[in-house]
Amino acid sequence: MNPFTMLKYKSQLEGNHPKAAEFVKRVILTGLPEGTIVEVSITKPGEETKTTNVKVTREDIELFDEARKSKGKIKTI
């Protein structure tokens, strides 16, 4: 994806959902140590809430570190 397009989407999401954007900046982007449990709940209109979670592993951390290092190195067609 074009980096400028990504910035546009990021800006729009931050404008539409400032609390979520701030949460990501303060909690997720500061790093999640091994053993952290990340829980996500989704509630669709008229449906029951569905929840799942993952426990962050050393392998997860390594994967995200690699992705962060390669950021900007991947060329789009």
C-alpha cells in the first residue's frame, strides 16, 4: 500500500476514534512484554459479545520486531 494512503487512513481513524488511537499509542506501541494477555471483544448489533485472548510469547515479540525493522523496506507494486 502506498505510504501516503496509509497516512490518510491513519489520520482518518484517529479522527473518528480518538480514544482507540490514544489507547494504541499508550499501551500497545510502548511494547507488550512476554506473558501479557491481550483480550478483544466484539459486539455486533443484535448479537452477543464474542471475546478471545492471546498470551504474548517470545516468538510473537520477535515477529513484531522483525516486522518493525522491515517497515518501509517492502516495495509495493
